[in-house]
Amino acid sequence: MSEFYIYKGDGSTLTQRNVSLPPYVSITQMNAPMGYVASPALRDAVNVAIALGQPLLLTGEPGTGKTQLAFSVAFELGLDKPLIFNTKTTSIAKDLFYRYDSLTHFRDSQMKEKQASINIEDYITYEALGKAIIDSNLKRSVVLIDEIDKAPRDLPNDLLNELENMQFEVRETGVKFPANKDNRPILILTSNSEKNLPDAFLRRCIYYHIPFPEKATLEEIIRKRLNLSATFTAKMVSAAVDHFLQIRLSRGLRKPPATAELLSWVHILDTQKINIDGDIQAQIQQLYMSYSVLAKNKEDLQKLRGND
């Protein structure tokens, strides 16, 4: 455990303790697309959406892999990384295609030395779906519209024609951009179901709800996403998943940990040699330390540590 406690919290320095700050070790394989595990039903939904050229709308609790699916699809199809639009509460339909900097345009138009060289295109920035449509003349793209339910209710309805025809118009220039039908963008939308989406919009989507993975799937995700040491056996992985699911199902947490937290937690168990399949009571302090990965608020952390 000594290598883990680089920070002691007692005023002692690394120099005094004759300890060196270790290099940062990346665990980016947790999100690597080659490690994504799609259920047969999710795989089928993806293929139906691609075959019909319709958006795939995904729901599911945070941490079930909605966002990462777009990276998995792009990776397996040999396409560039997804173009991403992160929906905001202020987003409007046009924002998915382009943004027009009217303020800078107006300011420049008032400056005589710039008036002659002003080109309205210089004030337009193309966003994820707009880029994908324009790029379709050369290549196919995956577009991720993340958390579309955050947007005002008008946004999905305002997108109906553009999504069906996969084209848009820049109103400031009057130029229309249709997608090349052979390279129609693959569109994946995610929703946390915070509010209902309009029926007319839903009818134009392929829908799939990603349930929280079962034990066998969680074990497979761990095997694919983590480069575990040889000492962290398959039996320990199974015990860790059992303990994790028991925490999710029986501790009454306000924010139950998701797959991302499970991966981080198992990584800590492995690197700190916490034998979750052994005598837990003998390692209870180390196990309590690890719960900071799983809890996301004071009340949940207290419950995990038995202090409710």
C-alpha cells in the first residue's frame, strides 16, 4: 500500500520519506472502442438503423455505454472518430448544423478597412451534423448527438425534415447542403429520459433502451477493458462483480455506481492488491478507501462505510 499513499496528509514530503512521485499511468483502455461489449439486441438495433438510414435513439441510465457506442460503431466500420454535438438547454436545431457569428460580422462591417474583404462564410462555423453532411461528398461519418433530452422541446420537432432528408440550409447565405445518399451520416442520439421527446420525432428514430448489464456481461467488460495483473484472478473478478452488484441493489444509494465506476474500482482493487475474494474484514480499511470510487455523495459514502 505504500506506493499508493503518495500523499500522506501529515505534512511530510516525498523527499523526507525518500519516495519519488511515480509517472502518470493512463487507463484509457477503459474507453477504448475495441473493448466495447454490445448485447445482441443492441447490435441488431444498430444494424437496423444503418439499413434504414434512420437515427438510433438510445436511452438508459448513465454509465450503460450509450455515448461509447458511437465510438464502437465508428471503429468497427473503419470510420473516423464520431463528430459530437453536446446538447445544451439553450440549443436550437440550427446549432447542430452551423453557427453564425453575427456579432463579429456586424462589428467588422462597421470597420471601413474590413468592409471590402468581408465574406459571410468567414463568420460561419459548421457543427457536427453539418460537417458530416458536407463531408459526405468524400466520406461517411458517425454523428453523436449527446443528451438530446436536455434541449428545448422545439428542437427535436424542428429537426424532422432535416433528419429525414439529411440536408440543411445556411439561411445567411441561402446555400443548401444535401448529403450524398451513398455516404449518409450514421446518427446516434442519446437521452437520459429526463423528459419525453415528441412523438413525431420518435417515429423517425430506431429506439433501443440499454439495460444495466448482468453479471456475465460485466465480467466480460472488465476482461476486455482492463489489463489486469496475473494475480487478479477470474475468481476475484467474479467476487468483485458480486460485491458491486450487491452495493447497487441493496444499499439504497441515491446514485448507484455504473459501469465506469466498476472499472475504476476494479483497477484500484488490482493495483492495491485488495483481495475481494479473501478475508474482507482483514482488509476492511483498504476496502473502505476504495469506496470513494463508487460513491458520488456524502450520504452514499456513509452507507457504503456502514455509517448510515
